Amino acid sequence: MPWDRNQMAARAAEELQDGWYVNLGIGIPTLVANYVGDKDITLQSENGMLGMGPFPFEGDEDPDLINAGKQTITELKRTAYFDSATSFGMIRGGKIAAAILGAMEVAENGDLANWMIPGKLVKGMGGAMDLVAGVGRVIVVMDHTNKHGESKVLKSCTLPLTGKGVVDRIITNLGVLDVVEGGLRIVECAEGVTEAELRAATEATIV
Amino acid sequence: MKKVYGSAQEALDGLLFDGMFIAAGGFGLCGIPELLLAAIKDAGTKDLTFASNNAGVDDFGIGILLQTRQVKKMISSYVGENAEFMRQYLSGELELEFNPQGTLAERMRAGGCGIPGFYTKTGVGTVIADGKEHKDFNGQTYILEHGIFADLSIVKAWKADETGNLVFRKTARNFNPPAAMCGKVCVVEVEEIVPTGSLDPDTIHLPGIYVHRIIQGQHEKRIEQRTTRKRETV
């Protein structure tokens, strides 16, 4: 059985090291916060907050306190607020240890596409281009294939890029791959997924 | 110099003209200058260019100016929550310049600090870099981005004193300080104007030098994505 969303998030949480400041993207990456356990991890929300807390209890929502996905959230004892220029200053300046992001496509050279489908979907890159260019380590969490069963782990991206050569590690429902010289290296397969199955679902070169 | 005005309409008097460039604070619907945007709608100023991270939703924020076709161009990082925006953009009625969010924030900050350009790694190797100067520093490639110099800044803060010193609240600060800095004139709406001397000088987020006109008003402060968790029953 491939990993489900929560198992992917739990696997991604293993990537985080004690003391890290981390930015989590929208979707499955948001779930990673549920699995950090005892590790001392400070979550950044790029709209201007370090020390992001969980969703508020019903009735405690504050319109002045949201995350980058525009969801109501809460603060923690360690929380600090700042403006958007300061927020992206710490991202661009390499102070954020890692970003965990979703993706539409990832290529074997580390190229990432997750912001635009030409002619179809116009949403914008938000802070994704700044994050992948600035943070210490970029970890992608996504389904290995699209809804048509085609690989999202490609030789080269077909969609407009978010960043060139920026991805360090890919965690999918089928396993974990690292971007290395010449292609991707299998780090592990999801429980019950064979290496042959992982290779068959991957268009990119596996070295 | 008197900075406190009676209404959004009064505070914008003499500042609006067709084809102008406005920098607006806010992230999503959080910390947006909702009263000033409503007053710009009423004023009917046309062909506006906005530097604003988002474009509001269909019936709130900059979205209300899209409905009335007052906006010619948006400089934004994310416009995913606005169906009318997408319709106007895809049909070619509205110009859109996507800026990475951090690039947009820094463009505003830089403009406000008198910095006409800066180099960043953000967007290298993407469509964002097309046509921009590339330059290598210490073996890494960067692109040149330009500071934003707007005709007008419209901003929302939590509190102001009568000299325009501002305090923001939680994540409603977001783009408001950099947006405030990059305009020739900055108009601020706040929830409360307090007497000068009642704010602790050490806790002021943006000094009044950047602020020219202030109004106090009632804010709707709409929530875009209300997310909660259940109280645990003990």
C-alpha cells in the first residue's frame, strides 16, 4: 500500500531537525506540523510570523491572525510578528532551515513547477519562488502520479518553473528520492511498495 | 501639521487621479485598507495600477474596484481567490504582473528607502527572470528587480497617534509597513487614534514620518478561511 496523506506528512516530519525554523506550504505540507513530536521546531508563516500555533478553538478566531493559506491560526509563547519585507528577508537571507512544499512537477535536476498551468489556472506563485531560492533545504511532498496516472517525477518539467535546480528531496506516496548528480537516487520505498513499482511510476532517471 | 481627517473621502481629497499608481497593504483580506478602498470606489478614479499582494475577493477589498472596472493593472503575487479577477485577466481586460511575494515586499521597502534596484536569486531560471539583468555574485546568479515608487500608499494599522506613529496587530502587519513607505503620500486607516504620547515609543512599528493622513473607522475585518479545532471534552 502506498502512503496516504498523513503517512507522507509523518515521513516528511522525520526530515526536520531539532532547533530548525521551517516553512510549511499549503496542503499535505501543513499536516507535517502534526508529526514533529518532541522536536523543537519553529514554524514560519511568510505573511509575517514565527511560532505558528494550531487552529483556534471555535469562537476564538481572530481576523488579524492568519497563516499564509489565509486560515485562522493561533500564536504560541515564542511567537514573533513582523512585516512581509522582514519575513522574506529571513527567507532570502537563508535563515529558514527548510521548506516543505507541494508540487505539480519535479524534474531529475531539481527543477520545481508548482505555480501555474498556462491558459488554465492563474493563481500566482505567492512566496514559493522566494522560498525555494532562499531556504536551506527544499523538500517536496506530493503524489507520485497525477490523476491520469502519469508520473509527476519527470526528466524535465513541462510547466513554468518555480525554481531551477532547487529541490533536495522528494517524498511521494510511493517513497523518498534525492536529487543527486545525474538524476534521482531512491532513499526508500513506502511500506508495501517495491523498488520496481517505484521505478515504473517514475519518468525521471534513477541512478 | 494636522494629519487626522474625518473620513476616508476627506483623507483622499486631492490625491486621486486617473491612471495613478497605488501601493496597498494587506495579505488576503487581513489588514487591508477596506475603508480607503471603498472611498476610491465611490470616487470613481479609473485606470488604476495597484501594487498589492492579493486582489481581494469578488465583493471585498480590491475586488470591489474590479467589479467597477477601475483597475487597469495589478502587481501581485497571488490572485487565486477572486473569480472576477481571473475572468478579466483571461479575457485580456486586466493587466497582471506577477511578482514573487518577497520580491514585491522588497520592491516596496526598497522604493521607500530610496533604493531603485536590488539583486535577488528569487525567480532565476523562471519566466520572472525574462528580460531582466542577470549578474553573478560569488558564483551565484541574481536578477535585478526595481524599487516601487507609488503615487499613493493606502494602509491599515491597528492604532495611530496624532503624529502618525503606527502600531499594527499580529499578522495584519504584513505588507502594510513596506506599502506605507513606498508612496509619495501615505494615507492610513486605523481602528483607534490615540493621543500623542500614549504609545510607548519603543513599541512603534512604523514611525509617523511615513504617514501623512490618518482616519479612524469601523472595520469589517472579514475572515477568508475560518478554520477551527474542537475543544477537547475532559
